[in-house]
Amino acid sequence: PAAEEDVDEVDAREQRRTARRDTAVAKVFGKRPWEELNGFEKVRVKTAEIFEFRVVDLTIITLVLVYTCFIFAGLTLETNDCDDTSQTLEEFLYNVVFVWVDLAFLALFLVEILLKVFAYGHKYLLNFVNIFDTTIVVVSFFFTLFSLTTDNSSNVIVRVLRLGRIIRVLLIMNKLNRSREGLTKLKYASLESGVEAPVYKVLNLLQELASRLENQTDKRNIAWIVDVIGSDRLYQAVVDLHGKGDLDEETAEWLNSQYKITEAKDEKEDRRASTAPRRASLASMAQRDAGDDDHAHGAKMYGIRTLTPPQRKELDELMASVDSWEFDVFKLYDASGGMPLVPLVLTIFQRHNLFDTFRIAPEELSKVMHKIQAGYSAVPYHNRIHAADVTQTLYSLIIGDAVSQHIGDLEVLAAVLAAAVHDYGHPGLNNLFHVKNKLEVAILYNDQAVLENMHICKSWAILTNPEHDLFRSLNPADYSQVRELMVAMILGTDMSGHFSELAHFMTKTSSNGFEEKSPANTKMILKMALHCSDVSNPAKGADLCIPWAVRVMNEFFMQGDKEKEVGMNVSPFMDRETTVISKCQGGFIKIIVTPLYEAWQAFAQSDTGNVAVECCKMNQEAWMNGGEDRIERWLEEKSLTLEHKMLTEHGVERDELCSLPPVMAGQEKYYYPVVVNMRLASGSTSSVQPLGAEPPITTGGSKKAGGASKEALV
């Protein structure tokens, strides 16, 4: 395995090297292939390739920023009194140290220009910005040499030196502008994990091309290309009723309904038309509610009849911070008597007055959420606690300024419900298990997003049950929009589409595509918000990250046991005998979660996003450096054991107010024996022992290869 990893790493490095070389060839010689270049031309390409490294871009940007601080510091020290016999410390710093350091910086910039002129040839000097940059660097360099070799006391020399300082300020402004372009270029660079998409190379080339163009029309065309690539419109067919197509409106409507071909419209008018009937944005709603505390935060409705006074008091305290990133969902589980989803959803609806807006009775929503909650299986990870955790996390993400400008109350309704039902009926075994075993639910959904399709299909039947249809008051357009959003969001949690969705989102962000409000942008933002929320545990503090890590590894090992039982090869990281938990968790954070939240923060620019990214990095480092003992150290610090209910309770089988069991009678065909047997074997208990697994072992048991903390997972 180690040798195979080395080979894969070598292949990845070779692919990145080839990509850099091809980019450099395209910039220097256009369409000419590498093989046709002579020796001197290949040297030029190798020189140009230097500027394709991220570290080179970052180094140049850092030098510019340091030089900027240095120049402005130097301006505060400048003096016209240069009598060598009475120099003060400040005068010495300016007349000696500053000048020599300034000369060193200018020499570095001059070397950069010479290398680019050598690499790109006359193309580099055809750009006015490059000519200006070269001119002021060269002039500044000779002014600095001039100040070192002349007497600075004459009035003429003083005027010349002042002109030199003005030129250096122009140099700084130009360099900062180029640095901003460099930062934009870095947005298209490959992910830190080494996983990359071709779209980054395409956008990188387009960005470089746009920076060299002088014609504004050409620049606008490039910007349009980048926008189309970053949107869903690249392969969208459009018919022009008033153009050469000569199609009547009936034919156009038929094309749109059958083939998703839309009528060409002015984009700005189309955006205004699509957003005009929308209700107030979430930001304006927050301002409205802020001035009416009694209306927004009246008597709390939690939808649980059996709450004790202490539980209600604790719920009041928890729900006061329902938008906090460090919200403790395990406390919510305890305070709600094991029914966390119901009070959470009701609280969010009440906060935003969604009951009145959509004419939904709180009692009906409570009944629906009890049924949804009861439909979550009592498995270690994908249970009702996870549903509540994802719902609360999504809420904390969408109330940020960048997101709230794109959504209104209808989108809040769709987003919260999508989060609440997104893993409804999850059996604790992944899509691949269903497909490989040819289970009926996989056949039903053609092996595509098997569980995600099942979640939305089964939960939708409950949401729209005639007895308590939550959408009965919506007009057809709003109903269609809610369903479209919810389906897209839940299908977007399928991890098989992670990298393509992430590349799409990053492209849109980098091209400033989210500056405009449109239904397509709203859908993409909410899909990414739910995806982020679904894998958010490593983006939070250790007290939330570690319990969820224990739970997800429990569920992985449960699937690994079942795979052994049916004679399958055990999936990676699912064999309790060999899996190294720290490697599994650290790798997942590095490759999946950190790049995901960095992309989200590039869009959201929020305090919450900053905290999430920092927590990702902290948890990644802790798993990588802390090894297998991290769980044990945390348990010892908290005076807990692996048998604590935070790690073992997965939800009761049935709520008092709901008669719907997790696996409905007659519907077992959509699952498989292991789930049904688990329900029968567990009875009324809240924790589940998977078939074929060994009994739980306390932390005092003997250690195996994976460590005691892993061994005790059940």
C-alpha cells in the first residue's frame, strides 16, 4: 500500500508539472506543442513556468506588501537636512538603511521583469500596464542609485529625489494592483489537497488573457465567458422568438416544457422579473423582527407535551442562541427528552414568523416534525441528533449577510425543511453498499444518489400528507420553487458529487457570479450551505468534533461488520480491526472539509466562516499529530467513558405523539434485513448493537492495532 501511495503521489506531481508546462507554452507560443520547440524556446518556457507556481505568486505578493509598508515607513523618516556631522538616528535610517533596502527591493522587481521579458518576449511589452511597470521600476532603480552617488544638499538634487519618491508611490499602486490580480489567479489554483478540476486551468488562462487586453469590449467578452462557465447556462439551449428562429410562442412553450429550452431574454430584465414577486430578503426580515421583539419572540412553542419545567427552562436558554456556531445539539437532545428536531424547527419558524406568512398551524408542523423525527433510524451517526445538528448549522450559515441577501422567507422555509428531512430513514449503510448488494432501493433509483432520493421521496409523502399538508397554502409557483430547492439541496448531499459541486461553487465565487441575485444563484448557495452543514462537525470545537467522530466511526465499523458478514470486501476505513481513526478523520478534514469551508468563506466573508476554517485546521492538526489517543485524552479530560449517552444514545424507537415507526409495516422492501433485525433486536432501548459485532469493550480493555478508543467503538 505504501508503494502504491508513492506511485500515486508521483503521478499526481507529474500531472501538475505537465499542467504548468502546458499553461506556460500556451502563454508564450500559443498553440505550438511542446515537442516542436527548439532548445532555446524550451528554456523560455521553463522560465515562464516559474511564474505558474503558487509559491512564486505568493512570494511576489508578500514582497509587494512588505515593500508598501517599507515605503510608507520611509516617508515618515525622510528629511532634507543631510549634514553628516549632525545626523540623528532617524536621518541615518533614512539616508543609509532605507536607501539600500529600497535598492534591494527594486533589484528584485527588476529581476522579475527581466525574467518575464526573456520568457514572454515582445508579448510582455505589448501590454501598457507592463510597460508602465517596467518604466517606473527602472526609473526608481536609477533614482536610488543616483541618491547614493551624489550630494543630496543642493535644491536640484532634492527636487529630483522628491520626484523619485512620487514615482515609488506610483510603483506601489501598480504593484498592489498586480498583486490583486495575482490573488484572483490563486483563486483558480488547485486545492491544497492536490485534487483539482480542469476548470481552474481554463479560468486561469482566461484571467491571464483578460489582464493583457486593452480593448474594453474584449475584456467584457472574457468576463461574460467566465460568468457563463461559472453558471448553469453553459449548455443551456435558448430560443429567440424574435430572431431568426421564427418560432411561435406555443412552440417555444412546448420546447421549454419538454426539453428545458428557455426563451432568450435580456438578462437584467429577467433577473428583475424573477426577483420582483419574492418576499422580503432574510436581511430585511431580521431588521423588521428586531424592532418587534414581542412579535418575533413571543411565547415559545416547542411541540413537546411532556416537557418538565427544568427542561423548558433549559430549552429557553438553548434557543436563545440557536444561531450560534458552537450550539450544543447534545444539550438540546437532553433538554427535549430525546426529541431535538421538533423544538428546533418550531423555534426557527417562530423566529421568522413563517407560521403566519405561510398559514401553517404550529400544531400541524409539530405533528409533521414528530413523524419526520421518528423516521430517523437509531443508528450511531445518521440519526435524529444529526438531523437537528445539520438543521441548526444550516440556519447559522444562511443568516449571514452574504447569504441573507439572496434568500427570503420562502427559501428559509425550504432550506430548514430540507435540512430536517435530509437523512430521513438513513439505515447507517452507504450508497455503495446498496449498489453492490443490488438492494431494491438501489434498483428503484438506478444506482444514482440512492439514499438521497429515498430521503426526499419518503419524507415528501409525510410533508404533503392531506391530514397535515404544510404546503397547502402555497400557490403553484411557490410550491414548485420549494420542491425544486428541497430536492436540489438534498440530492446535493450525495458525496459522489462533492468535487464537481465544489469546483462549480468556487468558479462562481471567483468570477463574482454571486453579486447578482437570481434563482440559480440562490439554489447553488443553499445547496452548498446544506452540504457544508452535513459535514460540519470537524469545523467546530473539539467538544463537538470528537463525539461526532466517535459516532461516525461506530457507524463505519457497523457497515464493515455487515460487509464481512455478507462476504464483501470491507470498505476503506470501515474495518474495526485495521482502521487508524486519526488517519481517517485527518484525511477527511484535509481533503474534503477544509477546502469546502475555505470555498464557503471566500463567498460568505463572515465571522462564522472564519471560525469554521480555523476549527478545521485545528482539528486536522490535532488528528494528524495527536494520533489514536485523542479520543481517550478527551474522554479523560471530560471525565467520560465511551458508554456515555452522548456517544451511545441514537434516538428512541417511537415518540409518544407519533405512531409512525422508523420502518413502516409493509415497506421493508425499501431497506434490508439488517435494519429490520436491528429494530426487532433493540426493542425499546436507545442504543443499537449491530449484527455480527462484538460486545462493547470499556476503556480498560486490551488494545489492538487501532488503539483502545477505536476498539471500544460499537
